Amino acid sequence: NIQFNISPKIILQALVSMVMSIKIEDHSAVNSILALVKFELKRFVSTIAAAILIHAPGLWVKIQLEDAKQYLISVLAAATEGWFLLLIVKWVCQTGTAINAIVKPFHSTFASISTFAVSTTIGIFVSGFIILTILTDAVYRLISGNGNPSTSQIIAGYENAKGHVVAQFVTDPVATGCYFMLGIGSFIGGLYIYLKDEWEQSSHVSGLYQGAQKTKFRHIIILGALCSILIQEGLYLPVVFAYFSIFILAQESYSPDGFANPSNTQQDFIGVGAKGGPNVIYIQHESLAGLKMNTHQGKAAMPFFQDRMHNDTNMYVFEYTRSVLGNTIDAMPALLIGCLPFTAKAIESVQSLGRSIAHEFYRYGYHTGSFCSRTINQQVLTGPWKILYYLFTGGMEVVHDPMSHSLPLENLEATDDRTILLYFSDWLLDLGNSTKENELATPFYAQFYTFNTHYPNLMDRNYDGKERYYSSLRTEDEFLKNMFSMLSNAGLLDNTIIVGSGDHGDHMLGKMYVRLQAYSPQVLTTASYIYYPSHLMRDNTTANRLCQNTQQLTSTLDLYPTIRNILHGGAPRNDTDDWINETNAQEGCMVGVDLAAVDIKDDRVVVASNSISSAGSPTHLWALMTKESALYHRMQKRPLKQLGQDKTGSYVMSFNDCNEGSNCLVGLNESSKNQFRHIVESFKNDSTIQDGVKDSDFIQFFESLVNS
């Protein structure tokens, strides 16, 4: 909240000061004062109008996402920043003119041209920075539902400005072109309104108000200081925030030498029991949408995957996998650490070094390698996204990403997944594992983070699919096909277990990521699969159990314990309690089960919560999910009208026959309350669930809701 506390005394002093500064030439004091007040009022209104106009792209997005009070505050903040920016642009122009006036008496053509060139370059740079920053901020707000970009996101955006611009044009060239024209046109229009008034002043009232056209640098300092204060309150000042982020707050840039550091583990020993064990490949597919994969177009886009799913008895595809959230910084720890934290202590533990599954493979003597299609840039190295840096690089002997090989960024911050696979092939050759006698070799753990299915989705030029997402599925299918072929040719496929899963699903409303601000069946449904050669299993019960569980409700939390059990030799048991206890899960974590060791029950319940990304915020997204439906509570800063979701509301979400054109939500009634009352009670009585989860605000809220 902004409070203006200006007393009448201050206003009177300002008017007296203004009057005393007037240089009167026609001795008509009253008329001069009235003319000056009229002129100053007109100039003030023109300045504010121009200041607001240059922020038109961002304010156009905000008017769709904010209520009247929020929008008024945004407009006032934009006016303050805009005034400051217009003064800077004008001061730059005046400085260039002044320097040219100094040089002119020397009659030096070179000096004049140089002065003009330097002034023009600075003017273009300043103007371009303002336009690009306002446009970038507006696009981010459109995508995230009016979220404020972080410092690391601003820096990453400028590191790959070309990729972001190209991404917008390839997804919607007409709308993006119009948007760029709006940004450029609004800036030029605002600048014209502002300077036009100054030109009129210089031409018509120079005698009345001498020297008014000169911008005093102290005015820039005062407005700059005010803007610096306002950004501390999180108000809408995109250009000032970007300047601080890039030129003042930017931390140490990318350092590939710091990547592979497997010594950062919880223990420093290396075991020898891994020799002769199976190789393990773990693939995390960014935004792999299970519901889209299951459509006719999705199946047609992935012929290799479909063939393995239906014709290879070693391939197990889990058709009812639910994610823990749609935000990557919540979803990836579930896959690689096996924990969805519900307490502050658990969140701190998840975000600490040495927790990912790669550390354990390294300690047991495996060769470890990370192959990341997304560039590990400034955004990943700082802020809340730093957890991804730990997950991508922790416990790894080698780390490959686009920046370390100067690869082209073809899908925002990422290269083509099929390209990063080439470095995996080289790594296998370096390990000397490409032999038919691989049972004698030291096994490897390879971790892939693929990005082709992330917005704006990498297009396959050889695929005639009309929608970009299905075209990106074709590239992912070729990625998997090439990996299997590579392993087969190297004689390694029969001794390799491949586990893959999306971190979450995908749901776009135009350019807006639904998953960052709401739940939908498309967001919460992803796809998981395991390629598990039968001769590597301890007995036949493992294959039967995996096959049975493909038709049961599963969670992305289940992949971590499944892989961990593979590392420890597999287990034929079906004792869920023993399995949970043996995982030694951090208190306050929701954990999964080993899909190869536990028969999942028909009435299983899994959860989704944005506990990491919402830490310290009153907002949250919570869901208790069964195979057919979910009890869903949303508390956000603004409604999502396109899906019929209020700022704060509780709903029953259906997973059956739900498409992107419907909201798949109904209100709570007595029947649904009775259903979920039983589910909440069973959840609280479940011995496999940590006390920190049972006692959390999450469960207490749902318990109160179904009993109201």
C-alpha cells in the first residue's frame, strides 16, 4: 500500500517557490502566474500520459489479471517509472546536443560525426533496453499469470534474448508481431507526447519560463531514488528492476569447472558392490503430458514408444501417473530425491546439497554422468532454481549441457534432446563399456533432463503434425528410439534398466502456463515408464507386480524408491511398511513406493502440493487425488476465469474424459464430502505416512473442509 502524506503547508511552500522563480518581463504578474500554472498543469498531465503509455504492453496484460485496486497501484507505479525514464531519454538527447555545441566552433567534421554517432548509439541502446524490458516483462506476466520475474530469470532472459524472441514468433507470429509493434509504437508515442510539449514550451513561453526545457539532473536522481524504494515493495517497475538485476545484482556467471563434484556427498566412501550390476538410465522429461500422449494424435506421434509399450514384455508404462505439482522446482525433487516436503525442516533438507539419487550411485561405485538439454545458466545457479543445479550436477563425474559444448539453443534455453544424446555415446566409449562382456565392467548411472516438450515445443520439420506439442512428442520418440538403438549396438541394452517420467503435465491457455497458478487434469497427469529386462529381476513376481501396477494409481514420488531399490539389488517383498521405513525418509516428507516391490491398492490416494515454490507465501495449490478424481483447493492472488477457478476455492476435479476445453471441476456436495471424508481418515491412519505430513496445514484444512 502506498500512502501519500502531503500537508497544505508543503503545497503552499511549493507554490511560493514556483512564483519566486518566475522571471516576469511584461509586469502582468497575475496573468503570468495563471499562464504558468496552466502550462505546468498541461505539461504534468502530458508527462504522466506519456509515462503510462510507454508501459502499454505490461498494463494491457495486467488489466486482464488484476482487480481495480491492484491495477490502479500498477498504473501509478508505471507512471513514476515512466516519468523517470522519459527524463533520462531527454537528458541523453540534451547532453548530446550540448557536446555538439561545444565541438561545433572547432569546425571539425570528424568530431561532429563522432559526437552524433555516440549520442545516437546511446539513445538507441537506452530506448531499446526500455522497449525490450517492458515487452519481456509483459510476456512473462502473460505466461505466469502476472507473476513477478525474479532477478535470475531476468538475467537468463537477456542471456538468451534471441531464443525467447524466436520462441514467441514461431508459436504465434501474427500476435507476437502485433505485440512488438505495440511495444515500439507505445514508446515512440509516449516519447512524442512528452517532447512535443517541451518543443511547444520552447517556442511559445520561453519568455515566461526561461530555461524550463533543460532537464535538471537532480530531478532524475530524486525520481530514481523513488523508483528504488518502490521496487522494494514489489511494485510494477519493470525497467528499473531489470537494470538492478542485470547491472547491480548479477552474481558470478556460469562456471563449468564447478559442475562435476561428486565429492559433495553425505558419505565419502565408494563401494565395490556395484561391479557387474545393471546399468541404470533415469530420464526426466520436462512437461510430458500424459493425457496428450494418450490421444490419437499423441499415439501417432510416438510410434516407437507405442510399439515398445504394446509389444515388448520388458517395457512397463504406468498409465495413471500423477505429478506432485506443475512447477519444476517442486516436481524435480520428487523425482530425484523422492520427497514432497510438508514442513520447514523438510523443505530445507530437500534444498540442501547431496540429496539426489546420483550421490548414492556414485558412493556405490557407479560411473555417473548428467546429460542436460537445458542450459545450466544464471537462472539455475541462483535463487529458488538453484535446487535444480544440485539435482543436475550433484554426484556426477561428468556434466554435459548446451553451454559447456556451445550448442545452439533451439527451444528457449535448451538444445534438441537428440543432440545431447551424442555426448552420451561418446561417454560410453570413454568408459570402455561397449563390449559384449559388459557384466565384468563397472556399471553406469546416466541421468537425462530433456526439454523438447517444454513450451514453445521443439518442432520436427519432418513431421506433419499441425500442433507444436505433438510435433515435439515426435522428437522425443526419436530421442528414445536413438537411445535404445545406441545401447543395443553397444551390447548394453540387455544389462540396462531405463526409467523415465515427466516431471508434470502440460496445459497452455494461449501463452499462459496454467501449471504455475492452478491445477487441472492436464497439469497433474504425466507419464512414467520402466524398461526392465526380465533376466535382471530377482524372480517372476517383479514382472507381475510391475505389470499390475501399470493400471493402478501411481505418483512421480514412486520413481525414486523404485530406482533406489534397483541399486540395492531389488526386492521380492510386498511389505509397504518395511519399504517406507528402509527409505529413511526425512521427517515431514511425503514419499512414494517401489513399483517393483509393492502391490498398489485400488483405493490408493496420492497428493499434490506446491510446498517448495510457495514457501513463505500465503498462496498454495493442494490436492488429494484418487484414480478418478481429486479434492482440490486453490488459494492464489487472482482468479483463473478461463477454467472457472476463483482466487480461493475448493473443488472436486474429475480425471475421466476431461479435455483442455473444459474445466473438469464441480463444487463440493454432501456426496463428495462423504467420499473424501473417508479418504482423509484413511490417510491420517496410514502408518506409512510421516507424522509431519499428517499434522500439516494441508491435511488439517481438508479434514475441516469435508467435515464442515
